[in-house]
Amino acid sequence: MSPTLSQRATRLQAVVIGMSAGGLEALSQMLRDMPEDFGLPLIVVQHVPENHPSQIVEIFQRLCSLQVDEARDKDRPKPGHLYFAPPGYHLQVEMDRTFSLSVDPRVHYARPSIDVLFDSAADVWGDQLAGILLTGANSDGAEGLHSIARYGGLTVVQEPTEALADTMPRSALKLFQPDYVLPLAGIRQLLLRMDR
Amino acid sequence: MPERALEIELRLLIEAVYLRYSYDFRNYAMASLKRRVVQALRTIGCSSVSELQGKILHDPQAFMALLQYLTIPVSEMFRDPAYYLALRTQVVPLLRTYPSLKIWIAGCSTGEEVYSMAILLKEEGLLERSLIYATDINPQSLERARQGVYTLDSIRAYTESYQKAGGKRLFSDYYTAAYDAVLMDKSLREHVTFADHSLATDSVFAETQFISCRNVLIYFDRALQDRAIGLFHESLGHRGFLGLGSKESLDFTSFAEQFEPVSKRERVFRKL
């Protein structure tokens, strides 16, 4: 018998999250009260301007109790940590479960690109990965989330009517039917259930 | 989880490239390589990586087409202007004390960084006594670097970076525009030697005082990063300088203790 959604949610290894316009506010609502010993690494691509130093790490250090870091080349993602892709670099996960960065051309006009992170993470973690796609005014992330679904991973899309910009969630829904379409409060509950 | 067919095909392709053409991508970070190969499949017209492997083994032209994907040129002039500012303020004053300079730009791609460095050296009065080695593994990229022709669109973006990097003149002093392209001033090239060199398979060719290798190491696994830094360490003379990309470090290499940071933020190091 194939495992139920709840069973799948309890044996994950990592969570990848993608967002663009309106994403910071959405993410901070979602991660509020996340326990500092959350059992999985959370890896985020947020579209940001390339040539400006990003304040995102400092902002989230104040907003949540997780350990917040910019993802570094060759680092191994750890549970309880929230990682952000650096501006101007694609973030990927390698087969040995370490991060790698690249300055390859932009994908969907974006570097970092959500698709690039999601595709590589799907390769590595297969059905032990959850992908969450939030608000955004761009279709980056839809194909990557679809890859996660094809490898048996758990897929979550923010309810488009709630999203500040609904292009990103709607692009995913046009491609395939994810496991969950939820408002932020629901995604938060789901995340807490993923925490073993 | 058993290895998927695509991962096996990729490893075999990389091995075939090495055995047939001596280009060694075996220690490259696989995630980027995979994306690049998948893109190459579409344009080279193959339905699988195995088919591509068969094709490149028998057709050197198909291999050259694949090589353009495996080594996608992704360079910009004065990328990260603060890096060039750090060079001006913290490295140039020490380079001035040498009667002659050898500078190595490793992984120079289509030459954007080479021209940036030549402009900086010229403005600091050091270009006349410098020899710049600009190396890459892709002969087509090297040829484009040698020609020094760039699109007018890209030059507009570089102009802002040039100014932020502490540029002392007008960026347009360094090129001639024609239609939608520009040709870089050939005096910038007079002190540059472009050469084919692989950080994966070749050895050191000269003693240098400064090496700039930016956003190349991120494409390597740890073993190959170590090899590359080893080459730089060997090539650099006493107290020579090493500049890396803004997200690259020596932390994961076995040479971490053999360099000191000159500008931690801009990733400029000095040999101890």
C-alpha cells in the first residue's frame, strides 16, 4: 500500500521553498514560532536584485528562532537551519548533499532561480523532499516543483487567492496538481507536522 | 535509492569526453554540468545523453558544440566592483614595488575580466611593466577574448560597474563603438598572453605575483578545488596575492592556513 500524505510528511529530509514578490512577508508569517530544533533544513530561493548586498539573513535572524544562514558553496545543510541563496548565484544541491553555487545564465530572468534549486534538490532527495511555492509575479519554480512531484516528493502551493502576486502559484497549478494548495496558516501547520 | 539512468549516462559521457578529447570534467560539481548537458541535448539534436555520447565520440565538431555548453561563458566586466576597489587600495600599492609583474587570470572565459584588469593596471600605471597570462580550457572563448568584441548592450551595464570600481576616466575611452558592438582598445591587449590551460590537468607555467580566479572554483568539487589552489600556491611568488569570487573561500581546501586574508569581504588573500 502506498504511504499516505501524513506518512510521507513524517519521513522527509529537507524542505525547499521558492518565492518572489511578496515572499518575505509570506515566509515570515509561515515561519513564525517554528521551533529552533526544527528537524529539517529549510532552503529558500527568494528573487532579489543581483548587485545589492541582501539584508535577508539579518532580517530573518530577528524574525524567527531558526539558525539563519546564507548558503555557502560546499556546506552541508543541517536541520534547524534556514538557508537563503546568495544574490547573483544559483543555489544547487549535489549528490553528496552539499550545496554548490553557480553563475550560470539566469533562468526565468532570475539568478538565483527557484527551478534550479528545486530540480537539483529533487535529484538528490527524491521522495524525501518537500517543495513549497509561494507568492510571486513570475513563473519560476513551477517546473521545478513539478520535478519534485515527479520524483515522488511532497508538493505545496500557496492558495493563489491569498498570494500577494498569484502568477507563481498559478503557473504551478497550470502544470500539475500538487499534493496541497493551502493558505499560509495551513502551510505552517503542515510544516509543524513535518517536524519529527 | 539505486542510481537513476540519467546520472549513469552523465558519468559515462564525462568519462568519454576525457578519454577521447582529454578534457577533464570528472571533478566538476555535477548539478551544473547536468543542467548544461540537458540544454545541449536540445540544440545538438539528441534524445538522450547516451545518444549524445555516441555522437561526440565519432564527431569532433559535435564535441566542440557540447564544449560550448560545458563551459558556458558567464563573465562580466568589473563584476563585483568592490573587488576591484579592494585591488586598487590594498593590492596595487604593493604591486608597485615590483619592477616587473606577472599576473594570471585563470578561467578567463571570453575575456571580460582580462580587460577589466588591464584597464585597472593601466590607470594605476602598472600595465607597461605587466605581463598578464589569461588562460581558459575553451579555445573558442579564448579566441573571443583575443578579439575583444562585446555587445553595446553589455557595455552599458559594465559602464556603471566600471565607475563603481573606482574608474578614473570615461569607460568609453577604452573602446570603439560600431553599430551594436564595441571593440576594446588594442593597447589593453598588448601585455596579455592568451593560452589554453586546464586547472584540472595542467601544471604551473610561470611564477606570478597576483592570481585572479573568480567564479571558477564553485564549479569544482573539493578535490579539484584543492588541486587548483595548489597550483596557485605553487605559482605565486613570495607574499603573492590571490583573488577569488565573492562567494568562494579557501576554508574547505587544505591551503586555508597558507594564505592570510587581505580583504575578507572581497576575497583577496596573500600567500604566507
